[in-house]
Amino acid sequence: MTILEVHNLKKIYTTRFGGNQVQALRNIQFSVEEGEYVAIMGESGSGKTTLLNILAALDRPTEGEVLLNGKNLVTVREKEIAAFRREHLGFVFQDFHLLDNFSLKDNIFLPLVLSNVSYKQMNEWLYPIAQKLGIVDILEKYPYEVSGGQKQRAAVARAIITKPELILADEPTGALDSKATDSLLTLFSQINKEGQTILMVTHSTKAASHANRVLFIKDGEVFHQLYRGSMSNEQLYAKISETLTVLTTGGENYE
Ligand code: ADP
Ligand code: MG
């Protein structure tokens, strides 16, 4: 089943003074099937954040549509958007976005509190997730008391506790050391194997090599796609590196 469809997406930013226009997205087109793990790569300025913001309904496109389970995100009414986001999407950000005055547990509960789930129910959902993520012992701690990797695990718990249709991750390993990166990538692979659909924007070839499909964006368009097929992570890593070389050096010959 197709979970996400992106059609003819265009985004033009107009600067306030001088009327200069920047075409951040020219014509983005792709879809994601239920259970897929997709990585999106592209150089700085290629439109990744713009795309993710539109998929997260944080920004609106100039043209085009985004269908999440058939529902057009672009036309969800402004006052319903926050609830829509909470009910259907999970987010993992590079810089975690945890609230410092809340324990990890309360941070994880935040999207549920906003949805009026009972405290008893929240605890029942939390335990198996916290166990899988290895954070049971630190749930009462505050973000400043734990490591970056632990904060990111709590952020993943917060993203999955609502059982979102889709997880959107923006450079989720960007602030982690290599050990915490490995552990996060293992975790993402694990929750994907259990059926969670994931869309991850990343600069990191290593992170992308864990996905099952890699989309490359250049100048606001999908330039190329790689499917894992039967490749191992190492083989996919090599293929991604090759593609990035073409993208950054010989790209003109391919257009
Ligand atoms: P990436 O995340 O791949 O680095 P972005 O989506 O941030 O790329 O940016 C794509 C292009 O759009 C860039 O040229 C950037 O300068 C421009 N851009 C991004 N946000 C804005 C904005 N709010 N106003 C004007 N231009 C923007
Ligand atoms: Mg960006």
C-alpha cells in the first residue's frame, strides 16, 4: 500500500526585499510504500529541509500535492494541522528537540498528553518501547543529565509512541558520535523491520546505507534513486558513494 505520494512539488521562496525568487523545489515526485525505509540525500542547498518541512506540514508548497494515506496535507485546515501532525507523523530531529524542564519520560509522553490519552495508558505503551530502546533506567532523568545518544533514543521513543503512519527524520545522526550513530541506525533498522515506515533526510552515506532506498535530490529535483535489492549495507554504501561523486563532480554530463 502506498503511504505517501508526492506530486509535482514546487516551492518558490520570494525574498521580502527586491523580489528575488529562489526555486528551492522544482518538481519533486516520488512515493513511499508502507513499511519502506527511504533515505533522501543531496548537497547543502538542494532543498532537503524545504521538502521535509512540506512533508511535515510545517510549510506549504507553491504548487503540487502531498498525500498521506490519501489525505492531501496541503489542504488540511490551519487549525487542524497540529493535531494532524501529532496523530499521523513522528519526528526525529538532529538536535533532538527535547524540553529541558521535562524528564525524558514526560518528553516522551508529550504528544500523548496533547491527545488526551490517560496516564495509565501512556505508561502501558511506554514500557515495551523504553525497554527496546534501552532507556528504562534513565526515564526519570532530564535531558541535560544524559548523553546525546540517550537523548536521541528518547526522541525516537517520543516519535514512535503515537504509532505514527510515517516517521520523518531530519539528520537524526548529525549530532551523534560514531558509537551512538551505529546504535541509532540499528534501532531504525529494527523498528523498520517491525513495520514502521521511515523517511530520513541525511548527509551521511553511512546512515543512508541502512535504508532500503535512497533518493538523491539535486537543484530541487529527484536526480536519481538507488534500491538496495540484495545489496548488503557495505555494497549499498559503495554505490551511494559512487552516485554522490557523479552528483557533485560529473553531474552535468548526466543532465
Ligand atoms: P538543504 O536542506 O538541502 O540544505 P534547503 O531546503 O534549506 O536546502 O534550501 C534550498 C534552497 O532554498 C536554498 O537555495 C536556500 O537558500 C533556499 N531557501 C531555504 N529556505 C529559504 C527561505 N525561508 N527563504 C528564501 N530562500 C530559502
Ligand atoms: Mg537542510
